[in-house]
Amino acid sequence: MSAPEPCPYLPMTGRMLTSDSIHALGADRSEAFYYTAMEYAQVLWLAGFPAKAILLVNRALSCWLPHVSYQAAVTHQPPFDGVGPCPAAPYHAKAWFLHHRPEGLFIGNPRRHYQHLATRMVEPHKELRSWRAWACWYLAKESLSEHEFPDDAKQVREEGIIKPTRGQIVDHLSRLSPTDDLDAWRDALTLVHRWAGKTVAAPAEVRFEPVGEEALPTIQRLAHEIWHQVYPTIISMEQITYMLDLMYNLESLKREVRERQVHYAMMIHDGEAAGYLAWENKPGGDITYLHKVYLKPALHGHGVGAKALAWVSERAREVGMRRLRLTVNRNNSAAIRAYRRAGFEFEGEVCTDIGGGFVMDDYVMVKVI
């Protein structure tokens, strides 16, 4: 295991700092505390304690410092003698830690850590500090595999947590920050995307086209394509195969349409089928059951899912329905995050035996429309 490289976004002054250097400042949250915390984070990073280094940068970001820039390109003169200008950029440093995390060294689970930090913040400056934590959660979300570093699904379920979008983080940092949080965070996010080889997802144009039985073979093909890309980290390949054979054979799809009046619609992007919806209006009630919402992974993150939920909600309202209900696999964190953002609440849990030794272990979610 190679030694960590110095983080270029943290001070490296050569001072022999220890935890006592932080403790000596007591309740001080001035620039002296900020720069000392950032410098000590570098010491811990180089000593092979990345999780502790992250915590020190968190403490630096707890300060209210209107005259301090968080941009990487800006240098500062620390408030102690004998040290020249050096960078101190907390969002950039966190991005560096996440991408350059040394193999074999404990880093914890930054996604879960920042979720907890954002939702359990206390005064002073609680709202700003919460949104700084959400900004760091977003850096972690874009850097780390959700399968390897999952969010806290139990907290989401029990406390009704709705994780923010990029736009919401932008709005809140812009409103709350006394300095350049927003510009610094955007710059750090650009680094994250560059290191991960990602491009920023732009809104995708999509239209929704109601279809009949003639489109069921296309629905079947899309299901096999999408499920094999999306579900291997959620359920086993054996269960994927079993459920596709059970639910997506053409006779089963035709029975849904003919006997239960399940409606289907195709999502069309660039002239091609990119996903599909299926819903059922229960007679004698006010509930529409949303059975299926599936989209090719290439279009995830482009706003198509939100548009699909709004579109099917409108179809339900047109026939007098007042609630939209669905089930979602308990481990499908990305889908749950999208449904919570769209206004769905947790209603219950259901575990259904589907034969073959398999079960569907789901949350039930509902939205008033």
C-alpha cells in the first residue's frame, strides 16, 4: 500500500500539529481555528487516517467566516508567524479525499456520514451548516458507488428524509453562504465529474405515448435490457431471470391489458423507445396503482423520471383518481430517492412470495395527486 499523496487543496506548512493544537483553541471558531483544522486534516491524511481528515475539514466548515474564500485558486496568509501562503479549499479537499482514498485504509461511509450530519445539525448557523453537509453528500454521491457506500435507508424511511437535488443545493448555498460556498462547491463538483469521467446531465426531451397490445413485444425487450442493467446490485441474477420470465412473457402482459385494464405508455427519446410506464385505475375507488416505471440507465439523472411521474399523475386525475400508489424494492435507494422528491410518502411494507423460492420485499409508497 503506497503512502497518500499530499492533498493540494490543504495547507502543508511543516508544523508538527497534533489534536492538542485543535483543543488549545477551545471554543474559538475564528480564522485561526479554520486554518489550523485544515492544516491538521493534511497531517492526518498523510498519516493514513482519511476518515479523521474528513472530520477535520467538517470542523473547518462549521465556521462562519465571511472574509475567507473557499476557492482552490485563492491563497491565504494563516494567522500564525513564519508560514507563507498556502491553499485551503474545503470542498476541493473533500473531493480529493473521496477520489484518492487509499486502498485498505478506513474511510468510513461518507455518503451516510454526510446524510446524518445534514439531518442532525445543531446551532449555531444550523441551516447553513446543514446545506454545507448536503453539498458534501452530493460530492460523495457523485464519487462513490451506492452499492459499496449506501445511504442510510432506515433513516430515510423512519424520518421521512428527502435528499436534495443539485438545484436545491445551489439555491440554498446561494441564499445562506456568507462567502463563496457555491462557486467553490461547483468547482469541486467539476473536479469530481472529471475524475469520474462523468458529464453533467442536461434535461432530456421526452414524450409519452400511450400504447396498446401491439407494443408489448417492445415493452418485453426494454424490460430485459433495463432490468439486467439496473437490478444486479439489488436482487440476484437468478431472481431477475425468474421475474422476467414470470411477469414479462407476452401472455402475462396481454392478460394485464385485457383482464385488468392495465394501461401502458412508452417514453420516447430521440425517436426511440427509452422506457415505459404501466398503471391501473382501481374501479370503485380513488387509487391509481403505478405498476411500472422503467427507463434506460443512460437517461437516469436527466429529469425524465420526474416528468414521467407528473405525466401519469395527470392521467390519473383525468379519470377522477386522487392517489397514486406504488411498491418499490427496499434496496432500490435511487428509486426511493426519486419518489420521495416527487412527493411520495411511505405507507407500509409488503413481502410477497412470488414462487421459485423468491420474494418481493417492498415498501408501499403513496402520493396525493
